[in-house]
Amino acid sequence: MKIDAYLHAALVLKGAEKEITKENIVAVLKAAGASVDEAKAQVLAEAIKGVNFEELLKNVTVASSAPAAQAAPASSAGQAGEAKKEEKKEDPAKQEAAAAEGLAALFG
């Protein structure tokens, strides 16, 4: 899974209580040593205008606090292998939810 540096730059700006603008996104990415596509930074800055991050992160936090379906601990190596195979078959929506839970933990 590739992590979108532009989105993370926007979250860093939000966390620092700075305005999310093309210039600020570019500055964060350059400070991190990333190559920058100013057009992509502009599109992101325009796309997230008016987004209520508090509400969005609250929804992610609520979703992450719900009990996760946990497999019982495997008692043998064979069962552990089966659990790993099942994990790999997760659909993309579940993977995105897990990623959102990780973000919620970072910014919650």
C-alpha cells in the first residue's frame, strides 16, 4: 500500500493548525525531502476546502473503537498459516478501514 504524502502533508498542516494551501503543502513535502508536483498540491488544497477534519476524524475514531473481529490464537503452526492466508484475502475496503484506524490512532 502506497501512502499518499500529499494527504499526510495536509494532515500535518491541520494538526499544526496551519492553513492547508498549495504553498504550505509544497513546503511540508519539500521539508520532508519529497519530490513535489505543484499541480497535485493545488488539486488537493482545492479538494479539501471546507472539509470538517474534526468530524471526519471523529467518525474514524468511532469506527476504530468498535471491537475488531479477532481470530482465536492459533494453537499450531498450521492454524497460524491459515490465519495469514485469510488476512491476505481481505477486501480493499477492510484494508482502507484498517489504515483509517491507524490514522485515528496517530491523530486521535
